Amino acid sequence: MITQVRNKLEQLKGQKFQIEKAIKKNKIDLALLRKSLRQHEQAREVIRKVGLQTQEQLQFHISDITSLAMEAVFPDPYEVIVEFVQRRNKTECDLYFVRDENKVDPMTASGVGAVDVATFALRIASWSMAYPHSRNTIILDEPFRFLSENYQEKASTMIKEISTKLEIQFIIVTHEQILTTYADKIFTTSMKRKITKIT
């Protein structure tokens, strides 16, 4: 009986030692995990701050370039504002036109080609933010198709100024002759008997 009790006692001591060893290891692991959690939280906070700063810079850059383009074409232009919102666990960018403190959706509440001008400016803003830049050539097909004729000459002036200041070559396909007012070169295409002629 005494031998059995001693054997059981030794077995329990061994189990106690293993449990104490496991507790010690778990405490070390827990401390490491807490340290790792703090580091991850600090890294997440840094990423959040950098993200906010990047969003602010994007808001300024996009709003500034697009609003300047609108001012160059329209006498009473919309201001373009950018808002970053969280949807479906992703950051998305909403664009609005603002005039007289009224915020409107560009696709439903604006006319006379304001969306065309804003779209053109957004392409320039996107190109200017890319690094490294692609080649300084942008090809556009009917970029101002909905712009009223009385604003097309100003749009042509704006294209020329942007081309000169940013050293971008624009190749534009258009049916609107007024848009070619300040073009360096104009190519006219015509088709006769299924043969295209370029002059």
C-alpha cells in the first residue's frame, strides 16, 4: 500500500511539475502576444494616420485640379469636393459638385457638360499622381461630347494651357471643330468607298 501511495505521489509530483512548466511557458507566450498586440495596434495607428494624410492630400489634389478646370470653362462653375467614406470594409471616394452651399451628385444634377470637364480634369489629376509617370501622352475620344458649344472654345484654351504647363501631349478625337481652335496639329479623316483618307 505504501509503495502504491509513493508511486502515485511521485506521479502527481511529475504532473505538477509539467503543469507548472506549461504555466510558465504560457505566461511567457502571453507576454509575447501582448507585446505583439501592442506593436500591431501601434502599426495600425500609424497606417491609419498615414491613410488619413494621404486622403487629405488626394482630396486637395483632386478637388483643386478639377475645380480649376471648371473655373477655366464656366462663368459660374461648380466647386468639386471629394469625400472618402467606408463601405463594405473598404474606403471609397465620392465626388460632389457644390455651388451656393448646395451639394449635388454630378451624374444627376449637373448639365452643359460639367461632368465632361470634371472627368477630363480627373484624368489629369490621376496621371499627375502616378509615379513613375507614364509617357506624357494622353489619348481622349470625344472628351467634351456633352459640353455646350458656347463653352467649347474655353475648353480648347484650357487643354492648351494644361498641355503647355504640364508638358502633356493630348491626342483628341472630336467632331467639334471649335475644340481644335488651339490645337498644334489637326488631322481630318474622311471615308470614301470604305477607304479612310487623312488630311
